[in-house]
Amino acid sequence: MSEKTIKELAVELTVEMVEMCDKIKGRPVFTSQLLRACSSIGANAHEAKYSQSNADFVSKLEISLKECYETEYWLEVLVKISAIDEDTYKKLSSKCGTIRRKLIASIMTLKNKIAGKSAAKY
């Protein structure tokens, strides 16, 4: 079985977040922020496929990474205000962490590749 892409993982996470947020009543500011951040992870990773350059590709992945960090923040807020339970928080936070680590690895790999090409020119 092949490993899932960042976009595939992000889509799965977004679907789970939507389902969770639909159950949360009385916290629209928090759930709206969470859904915006979470859905942006996959959207930017998807958009990176059609980047104009390696630098643009890295930039899109870095935006995804920032949105991933923000998603983790909103999850933490929701658990602290008892809008979600600890098990839900741990499960979704873990999935977010997996995406974050993949994004960091992809960004670092590409930055190293770009740096190697730049050094080879001189």
C-alpha cells in the first residue's frame, strides 16, 4: 500500500474536522477559524502542484505548514474550553502532527535540493 500524500491526508483531516465542528454548538468563532485553517492546509498543498517555480512550490508548502500550526492551536483552544474531549483532541492533533512532519520534510528536502543546484552553478 502506498503512502498517502500531504493533500490526501489534509482532505481526510478536513472531513473529520467538519464532522466534529458540526457537532459543536455555540462556538462558531472558534470552529470557523479551525475550519479555515485546516482546509487551507490541503488547498495550498494542492495548489503547489502547479507552482511557477521551486521557490513558489516551497512557499505554498510553507503556507500549508503555517496553517497546520494554526489548526493545532485551534484544536488546543477547543479542548481547553471543553468543546471537544481529550480523545478527539489527541486523535486530530496526531493527524495534524503527521501532516506537519511531512510538510517540514518536504520543505527541507526541496530547499536542500535548491541550495545544491545554486552551489553547483559557482
